[in-house]
Amino acid sequence: MNNAQKVIFSVFLPLTALILVLDPTSSSFEKIQYVRFATVLALFFIVMILPKKFPEQKTMAPAFFCMALGDFFLVFIYTIEQIHQDLSWIGILSFLTGYLFLIKAYRKKTISTGKNLAALVPFLTASILIGRALHPYAQGPVAVLGIAFLAVLCTMAWRAATTLFTHHFSKKSAIMIAASGALMFLCDAGIAFSLFHPYYSTVYIAWLKNIVWTAYLIGWSLAAMVIAEDDLYVSF
């Protein structure tokens, strides 16, 4: 672990724990949201100033701008009293765009059908189950956007998992990429239910929010550590 990775690990792991401890139902709701968004922005700025030795790292970097923008429209915007319009679709499109950058970075060598299926089936199965569960509550353009987002999310997580088999990235990098993709998938699955399911969108459920925030911050922190990696490729 190099110095940049140590900084990312030592800063964002404690911040993740702090966010989990803070109670969003308290009277300090707005202050907590500021802490959360400041954490996201800090991760974005760290990635922007990191030196990027490899093309994949440069391709991944814009995804963090999309992440920060998406977080603003999906989470932080609710602290601004003057805005009453639902702009969550902008946040969804921002994350979707970010995942397209990650897909481009992770898509490398062709692997066998068996390994492809091993990487794809868990995420495809979960995506189908999520789509079936939420389909009754999303209609029209929202349903179309949801399907598109789920397809891109599934592809990103799948491509992240395939890096374990391509022998393009080093073992350490591939593990971080695959774990990051899986955590992002888990996070967005929780967000999908909190946005569209009538029960989860109206009732505060601590364990669901904790899973979402833990997966979200650790997933993107791992992606940042990949960008900070000095030995990204496998050595022969």
C-alpha cells in the first residue's frame, strides 16, 4: 500500500464509521448531510489530484465527478429548502454515466464463457429480482430510466468481476476492482428500494441506510485506491 492509498484508507474508513454513528433522524439532520456530502467531495478532490500513470486510471477519474454530482441530486439536495422539485433523475443519470466510464476502464481481454458466466450470473440474477420487485412501482419514463440504470449497473459490476480472470490487472488491483464493483451494486440496490418501493421510501430503516452508506463509501474508496495504485498491471 503506497502513501496515497494509506491516506485514502486512513481518512475515509473513519469517516464512514462516523457517518454510520450519526443519527440522520436527529435535529442535526442538515449538519449530518453536510458531513456526508463533504466526505464525497473530499474523495472526488483526492482522485482529481492523484497522479495517474495508466490509461485505465485516467478513464476511471471522471466517474468520481459523476459520483459527486449524482450524490448532490440524490441526497444533498434535500437539505436545500428552496428546491421542491424532484430532480433525482439527474442523480440517476450522473451515476449511470459514471458507471460507463468504469465499464470502459474494466473491459479488457476476452475470457472463457465459463468465467464470464461465473462473473455475470450473480449480478444478472440479482438485477432481475430487483427489477421484478420494483416494477409495479415504476411506470413510464421512470421505468425506462430504471431499466437502463439497472442494465448499466449490472454490466459495471460484471466487468469489475471479470478483472479477476483477465490477467490484465495485478491480483491486488483486480481484487479491489471486483470488490468495489460488488459494493457499488449492493449500494445502488438499496438506493433503488429507498427511491421506488413505497415502504422503504417512507419508513426510515437504519440497517438499510447503514448498508447503503457503508457499501457506497467503501466501494468508491476502493476505486480511488485503484487510481492511486503504482503497479496496476500483472507482472510477467
